Amino acid sequence: MTPSFTEQDDLPLSGITVVSLEHAIAAPFASRQLADLGARVIKIERPGTGDFARAYDHRVDGLASHFVWTNRAKESLTLDLKHPAAREVLARLLQKTDVLIQNLAPGAAARLGLSYAALAADHPGIIVCDISGYGEGGPYSAKKAYDLMIQSESGFLSVTGSPDAEAKAGVSIADIATGMYAYSTILAAIIQRQKTGKGRRIEISMLEAMVEWMGFPLYYAYKQQSAPLRAGAAHATIFPYGAFRTGDGYRVMLGLQNEREWGTFCAQVLQRPEMKDDPRFASNALRSEHRTELQQVINEIFGRCTCVEIVDRLEAADIANARVNTLDDVWQHAQLQARARWAMIDSPVGRLPSLLPPGADADNPARLGPVPALGEHTEAILGELGFAAHIACFRQQGLI
């Protein structure tokens, strides 16, 4: 593993300060992308407990897996936002803030005076990104929203899973989609501010982020046409396109895109060239219609071979394929190792591996800073803001 990149002043977002009132995944994932690019991200957390994602599990040497993933390179400031003295701390902090991100309960930030409308007069350049489940206005605006709820509301579950049962995505896909739209829109707002000198409000809803990702199935089912069938790890409309088990117990994912590849697959992979002209399989539509029969043929042939043999045949035929890897396999993935995509970061429990952000390389590094302990930077930040003499009192009052 390569050493972590050191902090640099010439990263794209160096000099940008982000304050984030964040918890769970969507907002922390967005702000972590900004931190990777060099922004200073100050994460405000509840005194005593912090971001509740810190307690999701203890799988990373005692730290929570979600928290380690989404919170490197940030500073943790504990602050009770409901305490009367918090307003003065926030007021001073906002004087040096370029971007404010929040995914508090609907309306909570506005009640604290942290809406764009309340801040813009005194901070005309500030960018405020509000992240919520369903967006402001409408009958769902106050409805609680978690990742699985949005997977359900967006229709994602209706096209994911097996024919007899829907299945959620194995990762927080709605949170990730939301975080990435927040991140990219914040970058656009920073560029726009360079042109106009003005900040803006950004509103990102989890529902809208996921419905955007549902574009293909929505259009496929346009005007009440039938939706794509749930096909498990196979493709709903293309066959063969999915996972097939080999004789040594592994599964190989493969995908055919056209009739040329079908002919090559029959000749070189199945080693049954005559199947190319079988009337049951003469087009993708027919192969999909007769997928049960075709799957039996493929399973029989693959079942006599090892995973390596099948992958070698698919590679020689230039047909897209992949092993169905376990998570242990991914940690050791030869391609990630060869490209030196793992680095090391610091944390409260010591050094931990961390994947380099996509797009980062030696010439365009990312800042892979430590995962912060709860409140680790509270005293330093308060000192910067001129509150050094008040820290002991603040602790007594339960403000920090």
C-alpha cells in the first residue's frame, strides 16, 4: 500500500471552507468529496454522541464502517446547536465559511437562522446546500426519509431483485446518489460564484436524485407499458447476460451485446458453433424468450470447466466478463493493487487503508486526511474564532 498523500496548498479547493451540519451518509459523503479536493471541512457534531453513524457498528478496529468511509479529512467540532450560546459561535464561524451543508430534520436549519434567505444579506457569497428526503413543499416535505425508504418510493425496488421478490441495493445507493448530486452542484456553484461574486441556495432531495437514476426503467415503462422484469443478477431484456456457475464453484458474469458476439460465444466459449443458427436462439428477443433452455445448455458446459478456463475462453472471444467477487476478493483485487489505488489514512484507532478517489493520481492528488475523533478539533477551532478563554465555561454549560 502506498503512503497517504500529504496535505497540499495547491489542491483544487484549497482555501475553501465548508461547514457541515451533517449526519448519516448523504451529506457526509458529499462533504468528504470536497475534503478530498482540499477544502477545509468542519463537521459540527452533537456533544457526547456526535454523528449517529459513529455508532452504526464497530467493524473497523472499533470504528463504524459507514463513518470511516464518509468522514476522512474533516475536522470535528462539537456544538449543541440548541444552546443559546451556539448562535455566537456559528456567527463567527460563518464569517469565514464558503459553503454550508445541512441535512438536519426538515425545517431545523431554518429555525436556527441558517437558511440561505437568512444568511445571504450578511454573507452574499455563501453557498447553502440543503439536503432532504423529499424537498421543500409538497405533501411529503416533512416525511422522514432513509435510504431504503427512498429506494422504495423511487421505484428502485420494483426493478431490483428476483422475479418473486424485490431486493434493496447492497449499498446506500439513494444516499450516494444524493451526495454526489450535492457535491457536483456545489462545485458548479463555486465556479458560478467566481463569475458573479454571488452565492446561491442548492436544494437536493433524495427522491429526485434516485428518480433521476431510474431514467431507463421509467422510459421503458412509458405510458403504462410493462416495466422491466426483476431478473436478479441477470439482465431483464438481454440474454445471456448474467452470472453462470462453473464446475469449481465460482460464478462468472458475462454479457452479450449483439449477434456477432452471439456467434463468437457459440463457437469459442460454448464450443458449439451450430447453436448460432438454432431457431430458438437466432435473436436476442428469441434468446430472452427461451432463456430457460439456453441457460440449461450454458450451465451444463460451464459446469464441466473451471472458472479460469471459462474466463480465458471469454477473454479470447473478446466477450465482456467478470468474476462475481466477494468483499475479500475486492480488498485483494489485482487491478487495484497494480494501479496502487490503496493508500493509508490515520484515525483514532491507528492507520487504516483507504481507496484513492476516482480521478486522483500522483499528478492530481487527493487529500486523504485522518478520520476525526469526536470533538477532536473543538478547542482549536474555538481558539481560531476568539473563544479560547471561554472553552472551560462552554464545557461546563454543555455547549461543546
